[in-house]
Amino acid sequence: MIKIEAIIQPSKLNVVKDALIALGIAGMTVTQVHGCGRQKGRVEVHQSTEYEITFVQKLMIEIIVNDAIAGKAINLIQENAKTGKIGDGKIILSKLEDIIRIRTGEKGEAAI
């Protein structure tokens, strides 16, 4: 099992979500996050005053998938989240040892 964390532009959420649902991935967690990387923030002007925005708003989608569809899920996220501009985000992969569904006690892939 693989945990996929995708940090994406907020404007790309619906297309990424729809692509994952079409693949059969219905369970996901979406969190508002702020960060900086190569983009190094930006400068905004409000009422003639410049403000440096160091941390840029992004969304993080977290999904857990079995190994068989992990590659397809990663490709879908990459294709649908890409704008081709700096700040498109990252995909982080983690191998999972086990998962337990609290309500039923199911373990492993049955708990996904």
C-alpha cells in the first residue's frame, strides 16, 4: 500500500479529484496548506503598499492506494495538476506498513 500526498494549486482540485474518482479512488483527504519552495513567494500590491507573501496557498490531497493502481494515480495527478509554471507542487510517496479501519477493525487493503 502507498500513501500519496499531492501538494497542488487550489485551482486544480476539481480536475484532480474527478480524475481520481474516475479511477475508482473515492476516499481522500484535502487540507489547505501554505508553503514555499523555488517559487519563493510573491509580492502583492494593496492600496499602493507592497506586501511580500512568503508562503503561498496550496492544497494537499492525501490518498491511500494499493500498489497495483499507485502508478496510475500518480500519473493522473501529474497530468491534471500540471500548469507548466513554477509552483505546480509536489507528489510525495510513502510505503505503508498497515492500515486499520477504526469502525470495523479491518486491516490492510480491506481497510482502504
